[in-house]
Amino acid sequence: WTIVSDHIPPDDTSYNVENLNQGTTYYFRVCAENAVGTSEYLESNFITTTEEGASSSKNPAVSGETEFREMLSKIAKEIGKDDLKSLKEECDVYLLIPKGDLEKRQSAYEVFQSLREQTEISVNNTKWLEKLLKNIRRHDLVEKYVLPFNEPH
């Protein structure tokens, strides 16, 4: 594997790789690193370059996981401090995340990551996500992100 970039800003959701050879298939994987450590690698779709550019072959499982993470990121960006406090309180009431772990979470995205680690939410199970958002009175986020995500593609 070749490291293409060792620093991409945390809000970036795409990266352009230049100087690829035509007619070559490339495989990509991504990991994240922060003060806590390094994540596992997420395998990507494979890309085959052509004269016209690049074409990709989507792995449905990888594609769904990527879309799920993007959805969680978009929701997290719209959750303010008061909503975050309510979200954490809801997670505590339903015992979804261990108390010590919950206290460490400083953003909505970190709370969502913890819910994923506890297998409370996933690509195929957004029930808790929907319930929590409704309980903190963010029905708008359910309608804007969760319901469309669950529609057949």
C-alpha cells in the first residue's frame, strides 16, 4: 500500500489522487488517526482508469457503509451543544453507551461512533438513531437524513 496523504482535514469527505496510469485498476483504503489512536482500515470501491477518466465498481457493503458515515457526519454537524447534551442524556437513560465512555464523547459524531461500536446503530439498523433524534426533538434531521437513507436505492 502507498500512503497518498498523511494529513487530510477532518471535515473533508473526498480526496483527489493525481497522476494515475490509464488502464490501471487501483484499490483504496482509508483510516483515521487522532490522539486516541488509529482506526481500522475501511476498504473502498476499486477504480479503473480509462482514457476518459476513471470508472468505479461499487462494493454495495462498502458503499452503504460510506453513505452511513456521511449521513452521521451531516447530522452531527447540525447538532448544537444543547442537542448534544440531550443526546448524551438519552443514551444514558437507555443505557446505550457505558457512562465512562459517554462522558468522554465531546461531539455528536463521537456519540454516534460509540453507538456504532456498541452495535446500537448500523447501516442496516437506524431505529435507535431515529428514536434518539426524535426524543431530542430533532424530527427535522430524521426527515432530512435518516428516512431518505433508508429508502431503497
